Amino acid sequence: MASPPRRTAADWVDAAYARFHTDGLAGVRVEAVARDLGSTKGSFYWHFADRSALVAAVMARWEHDETDSFIAEADRAPDPRTRLEVLFAAVARRRAPGEHRLYADAIAEGVGDVVERITERRVSYVAEALVELGVAPDEARRRGLTAVAVVLGLEQLTRGGAAALVGSGDALQRTVIDILIPPV
């Protein structure tokens, strides 16, 4: 009988990240991920000290996939307005539902500091573009925070059964941009 395949740390993170998307961080449990992989808890402990280490790896992946990649895509745009348009278009295309529970569960799951840091990156990125467009720094920060909150709220509405109310992501994206950026 063939032995089960050896699992790498990356395999564990991939499987845990998939669970994060479907069940939030509460679903990132060693036993459940081991079952998904057809592996043992012993394999897990070969790669990770404990569940917290796996959750930290999932959060690093979340930051890369849901923040770094969007910022990198937006940074290729030639001007701040286009950067914001590209950013909001990229966010509107995403279909990664793990974040829908993350803000509510962050403290209980021990990742409140990570969520706060990443949210700050998001707010600051939007605010910096707005400052380039002539918005005063304090107002730009308020608008950046509002934009992040609106995006998260719209995702909550969409996933919470009110998708028909939310309607077209394109139209909402244009509305958010128009609210954020003062007329010239």
C-alpha cells in the first residue's frame, strides 16, 4: 500500500486558506485541515509549532492576496485618480469571502493587531492618492477610512442576502470614486 503524500508547509497554508475563505478563521482548525489534506496532525506539527503559527501564515497570505496584490496592480496606473479606479475595480472583482467574518472575529482569533495594521495600509493608500489629488491630509484620511468601510459594508450586504440591493459593482465603484474625489 502506498504511503500518503508528504505535505509541505505550503500545502497546509493552501488548505487552511481555503478553509478561511469558506468558514473564516474559525474553520482553520488543525484537525479539519488535516482531514482536507488526508494527512495527520503529526505532519502539521512538523511544519508549524501550533495553530497560531498556521493562522499567522494564513494572515500573511491574506495580506498578500487581498492587499499587496491590489496595491501593486493600482500602482501601475499613471495618476492617483486612475490608481483609485484600478484599486476599486480590483476589489470589486474579488470573490474571497473569508474576510467577511474576519473583522468581527479578529480579536477573538488573536489577529486584531494584524487586521488593524492591514486596514491602516488600505486606508493610508487611499488617503495618499487623495492628497495627491488636492484633498487636505486630515480629510483624505477620513475619506480613505470611509472608502474602506463602504467597500467592506457592500461586501457584507452582498454576502448577507442583499445582493439585489447592491446591484452593479461597476456603478457603485463609480459612485465611491465620485464621493471620494472632489470635482475639479
